[in-house]
Amino acid sequence: MTEQYRSRFRTLTDGSDSPPGADHHIFIGPQHPWAEEPAHFIIHLKGERVVEADIRIGFNLRGIEKAMENRTWRQNTMLVPRACGICSAVHQNVYVRVVEKLAGVEDQISERARLIRMFSLEAERVHSHILWYGILAHDAGFDTMLHISWRDREIIMDIVEDFSGNRVNPALMLPGGVKRDIPKDKADKARPMLNKLIKQVEYHKKVFTEEASIRNRLENVGVLTKDDAKITTPNGPTGRGSGLPFDMRKSFPYELYDKIDWNLVCYNEGDILATTLVRIDETLESLQMCNQILDQLESTQGELLARVKPRVPEGSYMARGEAPRGEDIHYGIANGTDKPERYKIRAPSLGNIDATLKRMDGEYVADMPVILRSYDPCFSCTNRVMLINEVTGEKIIMNQDEFARKAIKAKRYNRPFF
Amino acid sequence: MKKVLVMGGEALKNHAKGPVTKHVLKQISDHPPPEDIRTIPRIIEDRCIMCGTCVKVCPSHCLEMEKDDKENGMIWLLKPQCMWCGHCQTYCPVDAIHIDRDPNLSVSLFSFNVRQDYEMLVAKGSYKGDVADKKLQELIDEGGKKIKEIDEFRGA
């Protein structure tokens, strides 16, 4: 642990535990008009400047991991995408890769099935990013951009609906391949729509970089320098806006990402504008990839679905994928039956919380909505860790070192964990 | 370079065009759902072999089945529990299930009531006709009782 690290989980009952110098405390959430997601922020102020900000999460633990232990691997294919509302396809993709590796069929997946999976993933990235910068503009008080960007988002939603039968949750993937094919007539119908969307997103980029009213709200606000970013380890677009060129698709290519031309987007400024531009450029990059995939699909043939037996042999595997918000990690343990022994999901928003809190230090309170929005918070899929003593009802939140030390001791000396 | 009123042209254009959501204001039944939309499963009765794969793979346990040892039986669906995922269609070994567009979907969604909760998908052999109707009526009554209990519990 470095010296810069400090616990963000203060208890504030009578103000005695507040950071030195703070004279006001603002509580946001868990239910607040700003936040669509349940999270509790405590912002300590001195005058109009933020001294420090805390976060509490854990208001919406839905128990998806526990529910997965009671269902078969095949049924879980439809439960996993429900972990997140917007990035459903990437959760399903990572889950499917875990099952394929455990069942030992990952070589049998045809190229065509992989291309269709990639189209689903990239289309999801496009609509997630457009949704995000629409809401960011709304939080910055620029509602025209919200309406314009969400109107253009309908283009990609229509394409996804045409290909998969559902707007937000395409659910195209299965262990062994994909459910539906993308026939040639549908691809031909989608191509002009994609080109139209590229033009629209370029127009959005022009608005974000040139229009004074939005640029003044985003430029030099909430700067996360590269050194700070290395300490707080953000992932996904939040890290790429601060000069950490780390993308799961480039670093550890899965599916066919190494066989397609695309560039890694990275900005060094570290402010909210850089994070926004990373996402807009990525949207353009993803749309370009969608066009490439449709071209490649014409010349690729193959079986859509390889046979996977319902019983998965014993073993464990961890798979990772690049969600629109960052790095998504799944870990599954199979015990030889048709149900998982244990399944663990680590959603990307969790990795970005600390970096975002770091961003707030020294900023004006009026910039809080924009900064809080900057990492695309998605808490309902993040809420995973809560240690509760059943006997006393005591809740404990530990850092990683304490947790590991305690777990090792409990294992070695055969002691209870608490 | 910072400018003002970058979106002025767009605003004028949109003002001339009128609202984008104009078509939504019409009647819902005028707009059938798109061709390949995933909806509730429907089974082709001649093809079904009563193997029970769809019941096993259903993630939300909305399909139920009853059959005797002579492969006579029926499969029914608990409508509000179905999440339209299409697993039953994918895993059906004889392609007997299709989940694509139901022309009455938009109408049936908005005229939703307790009586329609259970829907018979397929009945075979001795379960056909009056027997199947009677079984379905039993299920509907049972479901109605449950919903009544819940309503009483809520104080409705």
C-alpha cells in the first residue's frame, strides 16, 4: 500500500470522522434525481471546493451469482446478460467463453459464429457509448445533445433488433456458437444505416469539440493525471482518457479481434473532455469494425452452432473481455454436473470508482454531476462484495491485503473467518 | 476552437421537420412488430415428439409438461413468466417451436388479464379435447386463487 492510498469508507455519524478542513457535507443518493443507479455519495466541502468524496455501494445486490448455482449451464446463458442492463452481450460473451473452455470445445467454434458474436459486441459498444455521452450532455445542462444523440442511437438499435430480435439484450450467443445467422439481405440493409450513423457521430464529435457551452463544462474539469491513474488503476475508457493505453481487445485478443484492422484510442489530457472524446472515437472505430465484419461475413462459411454437452467436466477457468465500461472478468468453477459449483462476476464499474473519487479532489461542487457521470456508473452489476456476520449482523469492508491475510489464516489454522 | 450555436442549423432543420415520434401517436395496432422479433413460443403440434427438452432448458421455468408412458400428454406455458429468450426454439431437436412474429402480439400485450396467464401450447393423444381444456381450466383456477391471495395480502 502506498502512502497516497486512504480509506474512502469513513463513517460519518456526528461529523467527528470528517476530513480536516471540511465545513459542509453533501449526501447524494441512494435515491436521487441525478442518479439512475443506487449509490450513496458523501461529498465533504470547504466553501465551494471539494475536500474529499466517499462512496457507499451495495444497495442493490440481486444475488445473480447465487441464482446461477441453482440453474444449469444452458439456462444460465440467459441469466448472465441480466447482470447489466446495457452491456448484456459482453457478459454473455465472456460467460460463453468460460463454458467453452471448460467443455473443451473452443476450437470447434466456426469463424462465422465468431464474426457474428463480434458484430453483436461492437454494436453494443456503439449504443452504450452514444447513450453515455447523451446523458453526460444532459448532466452538463446541454439537453439538445441528449435528444440528438439518442435519436441517432435508434439507428443502431434498429440494426440490432433486425439481427437478433431484441433491442437492448440481443442474446445471440450460446456455448458452441450463435443462435441466429446474419443473412446477406439483412447485411445489405444494415450497411447504409451504419454509414449514416458514422456521419451523425462525426457531427456529435464536432459539437463536443467546437460548441463553447459544452466544452467549457468539460475541459480541464476533473483532471486525472497519468501518475494518479497509475495509482488508482482505472480500466476501460476512463484509463484510456488518462494515457493508459490498455484495451483487452488489443492486449489479450479474444474472438477474432487480432484479424481485424482497428486502432486503439488513447488521450493523454485526463479531463472529462478527453474521456468523452475517447468514447466518441471508439464509437467511430466500432462502426468501422461493424462494416468490416459485414464484409467478411460474405466470404465466410461455417456451422453456426457446435454441439456442447449439458454436463461440463470438472475444472475452473477465468475469462476476460472489454466491456464498453472497462474490463469484465468472469470466473467459473465446474464440478462435473450440469450446474456450476460457483460463478463469480467482476463488473467493470468497480475498478473505476477509486479513480473517479480521486478526480473530485479540489473541484467545484457544481462540476460533481459531470465527474460522477464520467465513468459510466453501473452499480447494479457492480454490487458483489459484502461481508456480513450472520450472528451479530456486523458488516465489514476490508481492503485486499486484510482480506487475503484473514482468508489465509482461516484456511491454515482452520479458524472461522470472522 | 470554440464557437457558439454550432447546432443552430440542426435546430432549424428539426423545427421544420416536426416531431420524430409522430408515428407513435397513432394506434398501436397499426404498427405490427418487426419480422424477426422474439416473442412467446408456439409449437407445431404435428412435429412435437413430447421429448421435454424445451421444459428442461427453459431458464425461467415457464414451460410445464405432463405426460404418461405412452407419450400422450400436454405442454403449457405460464405467459407472464416467459422472457422471450428463444432457448426452446434453439434446442428443439425437431424444429417444432417457432418464436417469431405473432401478429396479435401488440394487441394481446395490452389486453392482459388473469384468464390469459396460462396458454396451452400442445396436447397429444388422450390429453386432446375436453381433457386438455379441463386441465387448463384447473391451472387457471389455481393461478387465480394465488393471485387473489396476493391481492388480499396487499389489502386490495
